[in-house]
Amino acid sequence: MKILVLNGPNLSRLDLREKNHYGDLTYQQLEEFIKAKAQEIKLEVEIKQSESESEIIEWLHKAADAKQPVIINPAAFTHYSYAIRDAVSMLKAPCIEVHLSNPLSREEFRHTSVVSGVVNGTIAGFGAESYALALKAMQNLI
Ligand code: DQA
């Protein structure tokens, strides 16, 4: 089964965001990096990105129905979307939260993740490598 990798709002514009936090890959390069890392360890991935909370929730509902494993970077929704948290908590297969930056070393509003309590684990602060680490962790979980 393919692992669903979900990326939240503004990650599509990595080229315009703070390079000290997010690194210098464009979003397209990040997707290519994730696919290459998955291929290296013989996993299949389906990568989706949305600016919209409702679209992400609909994808999570489908993943729950399909018992699909999920790696999610909810981006800013991490910090306040109880709706995404509730959708993640309905998943049947493992779910890993990832972040490019380390939110705990940044502004105080980023110190809370409403999602962390309903995932198997969180990997943050390693740039694109956070996704590679999450794929490895997912391989051990599934
Ligand atoms: C992020 C961290 C969030 O605080 C921020 O809103 C993002 C990206 C990360 O990957 O480091 O958009 O999730």
C-alpha cells in the first residue's frame, strides 16, 4: 500500500519562505526528494499538498477508510486545527507528523502541536531529511 504524504498550507511556496527555517529546496524538489528516499527503501508514496483545511480533512477521511499509513506536515494547521487533529485520530494505520523546521525553537505560537497527541511520533528540525527519517520510521511501523 502507498504511504500518503500530506503537506499543508504555504509549503507549496517554499521558494519564497525563510531559508534558515525551511532550507533551499523548492516544493517540487522536496517532492522529488521524498519520492527518491522512498524508492531507496522500496516504499511507494502518494504526495499531496493543499492550502485548504477541508481538502486535507477529506484526504484524511479517505486514508482512514483505506487504512492507509500517513506522513503529515500540517504546516500552520499544526498549531490550531482541532479538525485536522480529529481527522488524524480516526486513522486506522500509523501516522507520523513531520516538520522541516524545529517549531519548538521558534515563536511561542509554534510550540503547541494539537496533532502530536494523536500520531505515532513526530520528527522535526532536519529539513527535507525529516521526511526521509519519517519514511524509515514508517517502514518499521507497518
Ligand atoms: C512547518 C512549521 C510550521 O510552524 C509552519 O507554520 C509551517 C511549516 C515546518 O515544516 O517546519 O508552515 O510545519
